[in-house]
Amino acid sequence: MSYSAKIGPSILSSDLACLGSECVRMMECGADYLHLDVMDGHFVPNITFGHPMVECLRKCVGPDPFFDMHMMVSRPEQWVAPMAAAGASQYTFHLEATTNAGNLIKEIRQSGMKVGLAIKPGTTVEELAPWASQIDMALVMTVEPGFGGQKFMEDMMPKVSWLRSQFPSLDIEVDGGVGPSTIHKCAEAGANMIVSGNAVVSSDDPRSVIAMLRTAVSEAIQKRSLDR
């Protein structure tokens, strides 16, 4: 098994007036990567930020932090080149937003970014399966995308379990309502990349929350390897 526990704070939960310093703070608190939510007001009802912000953040934090771009946009093809130029590390698009996933995966690869593929709660994991061998990461949404602070949907965990059983070395990310009270369900199902917003960013002690989340996932990975 080649996957490991990685914790990515969702920076949309932070003080947006201080985004650069918030990114630095999260990395200093032990984050493995940063999860950046891009929303266009079409694919989801909310609007956040685009590639100019990403370019500014990259200059602020330097070349090392991994930027996982969660592209909640209706035309993901349109933003591949601008995001690559801005310094994005991984381009995670929604399966529901494109009619030609294969071509888009190729474009993202050619631009030098890693490929993530996301599915909403209403999309079956079997629809993602044909692309699993071509992507770096699968994102199983555990809330409806578009707004923070929603309740974790435990009934998404069978999707994670199925993906882990079918694709043992795939990076599997969960996003939405994930924190100390829900991490064990995610970890046991087989998720290894954990997006956490308010639970980490709004905490009095983000470092200990990140460490707790990572320990829960690492222990589940270890248990899985022993059980095989």
C-alpha cells in the first residue's frame, strides 16, 4: 500500500482578509497540504476566488506547500492552464461538470498538475470507477458542495470503502463535515486524505487537531495492512 495519511485544512474556513498568513499558519501547524475551494456561482450557488488569488497565495507561501484545487465550476476545462500557471499542484474537478473526463485528465497531466476527480453525494462511485486508474486522487464529497459548516453524511462511507477495496493504492479524499467526531468513520472506511475546515482552522489549537486526525488515519492504515 503506497498511500499515507495527509491532512489538508480547507482555507475557505479561515479569515479571508488574512488568507496568505492563514495558509502559512496552517502549514506551520503541521498541515500536509492546503485545500482550496474554487466556486463559480454556476456549478454551486456560491462564489469564492479564482487563479489570481492562487497566484498571490503561491507567492506568499513559497514553492513547497501542495495546493489541492477543488474546482466546483461548471466548465473545468477553462481553468486548467490558468491554475497551472498560478501554481496549483493538483486540479480536482467534478465528474458531473464534464462530458469528456478522459480528455480533461489528459489536459491536466500535460499542464504538470496532479489529477483529482470528485463526486457529489448523488453520484455513484461506479461512475467514477472507469477513471480511477488514470487519476491521482478520488474525492468523495461528504456534504453537498458549495457551503461550509454542513453536517457530515455518514452514508457516503460505503463509497470510500468500495474505492479502497477496488483500488488499494489510490489516494482517497473526504471533504465536508470532517473533524475529530467523524474522522474515525472516514479512516475506517479507507480515506487517507482528509479535508477539514472549521474543525481545524477555527480551533484554538489547530496543531493538536491536525495531529489527532493524522493519527486516526495512520492507525487505520496500519490496521488495514495487518489485516491483509
